[in-house]
Amino acid sequence: MFSEPRSGRLAAWGNALSAGSVSPDEAASAIVGEDAVHRVEGLPGEATPVGLTLALGRLRVLGVTGWRVALPAPGHPLGLSGPAEFNARAMEAEEAVTGFGAPYGLVPRVTEMGPAGDVRVEVVWRCLAVREAPPADVPSLGEAERELAEALRDATTALTRLDVAASGPAADAAREAYRARAEAGAEILAPGYPPRAVRVLELARRVGLLVGLAYDGGHGGAASASEMAARGAALRPVERVARRARVAAYNAYVEERERER
């Protein structure tokens, strides 16, 4: 429920690296997070997969000066600009990053191995050509913030009417985890992002919490097929708005660069 897309981490810390706010090793460490290792395959000039630090450096030499995020879903190519091969891979992965300044994109392939309780996660990013065109359906930060506020209000009203009350041990644990993270001052975005981007991403995460808890249901939750359909109809537009807002927040660094041109 609180998982950050790997493409978000790569874009945010890749942008911080481009801005000179962090070192290459700091950026790579933040992108890898709790995963075991990240590598990049298909990089121009490299016959085999290479480490993330080397890959980010090579892509900067090739002209990439920033990163955008794509979080596509069926029927919604959010953040994509083509061509077809890249879009298909990104749609399958449900995320990707695209370079700003040079036509390269990265799509992750995640592999889990090992026994339960000791799972090792490895990520291989496939480097592909992308079309240099405006990404699909990405709002400005201002638009995203307004849409989120409206969606949160509308969803709350609809779910109250449907008597969907997210309660019970699982819902309580989710809320407590969210509060604990907030109190710990967990970093929302990498250094160098504008405060508004941080605010929009945090609001998108709050909306995601509401959606997740409402889908889980609980006491007073809908039970019949028609009630489940009504719940889905109320939540799907909110999910879409939250995804658009997350992409707008992660892409804020590049959007500022474009305005400076």
C-alpha cells in the first residue's frame, strides 16, 4: 500500500544526481533501496548488463539530463510517448522511466528468489529507444493538486453513501504504519525537488491509503456483486487521479528544466 514504484526512485534520485545534489554512489544506493541489486542491460556500447552507477553515468554522457516517470495501466498509457516496443514493455511492467535530453528509456524486470522470509530481489532495467514527444496524460503540479483534492472529497462522499468503512485490525495497522512513517520524517522525494512536488506526492499517497483500505472493506463493507461494482466505480477514478499526481510529482524536476529553456 505504501510501496514506492522503482521508477519513481530512479527518476527522483537520477534527477538529484543530474542536479549535483547527490553523488553517484548515493543515488545508486537510494534507487536500489532494500533490493539486492539493480543492473542495466541493452545500454549502448555495453554487450552485457552493467551496474547502476556505471549505467547512470553512461546515460549522462549520452545526453540524458533528467528523468520522467511513466505509470501506465490498461487503457491508460500514463507518461508514455512511444515507440510501440517501449510502450508494450512499460505497460507489462506497469512502470518505466524516460530520459530528458536524449531518447533513452528504462523498463524494470523484477525477479524474486529464495525462501519465504529470505527473499532476494534483483532488478534488471532494459534500456530502449524512446520517442522524444510529450508524455501522455501527465498534468502539471497545480492541476494534480486540484484533482487530488476533488477526488478525495468525491470518493469520501461516495464511500460514505455506500457505507464502506475501512476498519478492523488490518486497516488500523495500515494507518499506524502511515503515521509512524510520517513521524519518522521519511524522505518523500530526493533533494532538489520543489516543496509543491513533495506536497502533491504525499497527498497522492494519502489518497492511495484511502483507496487501498476501501477496497479491503471491513466493517460495513459492501458484499454483494452490485455493491462491489459500485465501490469499484467510485474508486477507479480516484486511483487514476492519484497515479497522474504521482507522475506529476516525480516529473517536476524535468518540467522545471523545460520551463527554463
